Amino acid sequence: MNLHELAYGTSGINPWYGTPRNPIDPDYVPGGSSSGSAVAVAEDEADVAYGSDTGGSVRIPSACCGTAGLKTTHGRISIEGVWPLAESLDTIGPMARDVAGLVTGMQLLEPGFAAVPAAAGPRTIGRFRVAGTDPAIDEAIDRALAEAEFEVVDIDLRGWRAAFDAGVTILSAEAYANDARLVAERPAGADVLQRIQFGATLTAEQVATARDAAAAWRQELAELFGRVEAVALPTLPGFPPRVDDGGAMVVATLPGNVAGVPALSIPVPTRGQNQKFPASLQLMGPWNSEERLLAAGVRIESAIR
């Protein structure tokens, strides 16, 4: 299965081996970096596929292709044998057409894994609104949460932007350390090369400051999860861009990697002129809460079906 070069991009566009076709509309990006995995499950070519998620690379292609994806807790699934992008953020997770497929994918990664019953899943959901989100996406998420009859509480995450900025710094610095040699030895796509070159400009002081911000962000989320059981937000603030537009799409996903927490992305139907693409509802939970997040996903799927 194809993917974005060096797993370092969110469009899924690959200038060397071809770009997997978005099954909803081939004029639009499949999302990356794990583009081929999302397309394979969306096209019924695989029941389960896997991807690495460092800044959103499981969740973003799932959102673009109308499928489900699970970013696992950092360190829960071994990344031994996986080429590193940024070890502080790298995770491995399953991708499938629905939550049942994700459960199967987790069972293959972690024998004995089982989602808890839907009734034992989260009940109180903190609703975080990402600035600039398309109103059709916010409306679809709110409607899905209401139909699933969660108790929804509006929340603010003060450290969100700082966490995103810290994630960019940490990811860029570690990716440079891991991949600079590769791009020096052979040609690289323009977008990947630009990101690697940016990593070369970062100082040790900037990286240390970013790690301090990441620690503060993890503490903020830990305190929040004492009041709510999960956080709901969009996976993508907008609908997938066209292939000739590309663009970065990690604003709503990278902070989850910085925190190390698990995050589930599932499609929910939209209304109106953008009805071609579903919205993607993202649920973030506390560390090692994958079983409960998947139970919440089953509850949402049942409600919107």
C-alpha cells in the first residue's frame, strides 16, 4: 500500500509512486500519511489496515476517505521495526470501515483486546470547538452526539495552540534527526524536503521549550479528564482539499499526539452542499482508554445508522 513519502505529510500525495485515489472523489486528496491503508479499507480491498500516526496520519486519511481510524496511546503498541519519524509522537493504529473493524485490528495488535460494552463507555463528553471549522462539520458532530444521547459539556482548552506549536517543533526536530541523511542521499518531494530543512533550523533551546509546553499540555488534559470522560472535536476542520491544492491538515490532530492520548475518528453524515463528504468526529480519551473510546464509537454508529 502506498503512502506519503517518509510518512511525512497529510495529503497522501506521492510524486514517486503515485497517489492512491480517494474513493469518494478522485479529484480530492486521500489524506496522509497512511493514504493507501485508508483507500484499501474504503474500497473493500481489506477488512483492516494499519498506519503510523505521528501528527494525524491514521485519522486524517480516515477522515478524507469516510472510514474509521484509531490513534493508540503512545507506547501501548510497539513500534519496533517501524521506520521512525518522531519517536516522541509515533504510534501505530488500525483503520477499518467501522468501529467493529477497529476492534478486530486492535485484537491483532494486542491479543485479548476487547472493547467494553457500549453502556459502559463514556457518558460525559467535553465538546471542544476548533477555530475555523466549517459550520457543516460542527453541525454534523453536534447532531451525532445529540442522537447518541451523550451528556455534552462545552469546554475550552487553553493550551491547545501551544500544544500544536510544540508538536510542530518536536516533530520537525526529530524527523530531521531521523531522515536528513536519506534526503541528502536521494531526491525528495518538495514538501518533504521543505519540512526536513525546517527541522535543521531548530535549536536545542527551542526543542527544550517545546518539550516543557508538551508536559504542561499533558497536565491540562489529565485535569480535564477528571471532569469529562472524553473530548469531541472534528478530525478535520474542513472537507478534504483537491489534489492540486494539497495543504497541511494537522491542526485538530497533532495536539493529541503531543499529549500521547488515544483518539478515535469515525465518519458522521453531513447535510447541505458538502454532502458528498461526511464529517469526521474525533474522540480523545485519557491514556489507555481505547476500549472505552471504541464503545463510544459503537454508540454513535448505532445512533446515526
